[in-house]
Amino acid sequence: MCGIVGYIGGQNAYPIIINGLKRLEYRGYDSAGIALYNGKSTSVYKKYGKVSDLENSVAGLDTSGCLGIGHTRWATHGEPNDKNAHPHMSMHGKFVIVHNGIIENYSNLKKRLTTRGYTFKSETDSEVLADLIEYIYELSPISPDDAVQLALRKVQGAYGIVVMCTDHPDRLIAARKSSPLVIGIGDKEYFIGSDASPFVEYTDQVVYLDNDQIAVISREGLNIKSINNAVVTPEIKKVDIDFDEIEKGGFSHFMLKEIYEQPRSITDTMRGRVLSEVDKITLGGLIDVMPRLMNARRIIIVGCGTSWHAGLMGEYLFEEYARIPVEVEYASEFRYRNPIINQEDVVIAISQSGETADTLAAIQLAKKYGACVLGICNVVGSSIARETDAGVYTHAGVEIGVASTKAFTAQVSVLAMMALMIGRAKYNIKSADYHQLIRELMSIPEKI
Ligand code: GLU
């Protein structure tokens, strides 16, 4: 994971990018870097450590310019140091790139570029991609956008990238596969982020880039196409992030703040869903799939890390109340074996971000076998929310702490509501017990 920010417009890009990186530091914090075009040339500043170390290291240097990209890294290839920090500039200085993800065939690409005279300054997989784009760009007279597109066709792995071309400093090129990217739309200005938090004070109009899409962004507009050249009409959505959610609000760190937020986050997760006046639990997102849920032969819960642990609690809840056998699987195990799945199965994918790559791959597999696939995630409009048949959002709010707290308890709250709703619909729970369980559920925020 890592955090990406980009800006093109009429404002000074530096403060927007630095503040944006600070908000994304939860995604990666071993090093940070920024590239800025000042109207004449492009400068790249990179620093081992936190975004504040980068900020200190550029004090007094030229940070002017209305076009730039930034990155806060969580290393996968090459140790955390200044050299391996992003952005990476290609060997001839034509392209500068920030990358979130892993280029799985980078070593092969690196060997091939080496035989063509390329040398590398870092140990990262990302620098190889910058050089590959440049190599393709210099082979024949093509646009930088086409060079990015052609290079990505040669790449295996996961990426969210934002690219600057020093020959064409009038645009940013963004592309994604399995790593999230959101484009914020302002007035003759555009923002890019791994999520929308870097630019919430500037705009609430966003476009979520989909897998295998490339966006070419200039001050005049945004053009999106697929990696195979199909034109895509951008679907503009409104994001709803409360500014307070991304500030520490007097707590010494985000995790502590989020622990204290749990009475509120659980109340929000149950709001309008657990209706104690009428003794009813209604999860609007599941109404259409209730027949499949009630007749499910088996429920398979997939997730990673914390979400997998929430799934373990889901197993107890579903078996107890809905009386449906449950299996809980690590999404990474599930996707790489050959699981038996059929049309009577319901697969529930749990992920805070809604972007967990292994969980997304598990969803694809389950869909291929015709299972009904549901999502439980926290980020509205995320990939998992879009790729599942139906689902329930955990309204936990933005979770920035790396160790999950409020997102976990919100996931368990959703699983409890689902188990009780199905259990009651199947007449497994007596009316008096259901009444009592609803009361208990409602009392949890106060007990916390
Ligand atoms: N694989 C890249 C690196 O190690 C990107 C890691 C990230 O997503 O932060 O630099």
C-alpha cells in the first residue's frame, strides 16, 4: 500500500500535495517524495522517513509550480531509503512516476531494458515502469499517453500510477489496476488521490478510476479510455467525507481517536437499520437477495487480516441464528486454490477499504461459479462495493489507524444484523428472543 497525490490547475501544487500526503500517511510511511513542474523544469525531492521529514528537507528550495505528484511509500521492492522513494524519473528524464502496487514481471522487464542500455538508480519495480514508458516513447513519435498505455500492456501485477512527462508538462496521466485512484474535479483544476481525503476541502465531485483505465488530465478536461482503447465516459460522483474525520481532533494519534469513536460508529452502522420501535432489522441493500440468502446452502466469508477476524465472529453469528453452515477463508488462500463453489452458495467479502486485492480476486472467482456475492465494506463507491451483487456498508467513517478498531466493530455489527435478519426471516428466532436481541444490539454503543 502507499499514498498517491497529484494536482494540476492554477494553485500552487506543493501545499496541496504535502497536506494530501499527510492525510494518506496511514497507507505508507517509510519515505515520501514529490515532483513539481515550475513552468520551466521538473524537480524531484525524496526523503526517507515521514512526510514531515520531506517537508523539512525541501525548506528553502524551489517548490513553485501548478503541476505535481507526490507519494508516501510502503516499500515492497528495495529497502526504505531516499533513493528508492518515489517519484522515480526515467533514465533520460522524460517521465516521472509515482506508483502504488507491485510490478510482478519487473525483473524480466529490467533485464530487457538493461540489454537496451538502461541503468537503474533504485532497487524498485516502479522505476522499471518509468523506464519502460520512456523506452516505448522514444522508439517512435507517439504521445506520452500512448506510451503509458503500451507500457501497461506489458505489465503484470497491480498498479495505481500517476505520470508526468517533461516534454508535455500540460497533463497528468493516471492509470490503475487493483490499486485505487480517485480523481477530484474542480474548476479548471484536477486532483488525484489514493482516496478522496487529500482534496476534500477543494471539491466533492469525483471520478473513481476503474481497473484497466487510463485518464489523461489537463486543465481543460479529463479523458478516460480503457487500456484497450475503448473510450470511457467518466461517471461523476459526490463524495461525502466529513473534514473532522481526517483530523486527529485533539487525540495524540488516529488509533486512539478511532477507539473512542466506536459508540458513534456502531450507532451510525445500525442507524435506520435496527428499528427498535417496530422490532425489526432492515438492511436495504440485501432486500433483493433475501431469497438467495434464506436458501443458501452455505455461506463462505472471505477477507484478509482484520476483516477475516470479523468473519470468524460472523461464523458464530450465522450458524447460531441463521442456521446456515459457514466457512471463513483467507481471501489469499481462497483465490489460489481451487475451491468448490456453486450457485446455492453465498459469498460474503469483507474489506474496510473495499480495495483489498486478494478479496477482489476472490469475488471474481465466486462470481465465475455463479455464487451470490455480497460485500461488507466501509468506503462508499469502492471496487468491492461496485463488483458485488449486493451488500451493506459499515458506516464507520474514515479509518486512518493502521491497526483496525472501529471498522472491525462496525463489520461485526453488520454481520450481527445480517444473521439476525436472516434468522428471523427463516423463523429460527422466536419473537420474544428477537425483541431481546434487538434491545441488546441497541445497547452496545452505550456499553462501549
Ligand atoms: N512496489 C513499489 C515500491 O516498493 C511501490 C510500493 C507502494 O505501493 O508503496 O516502491
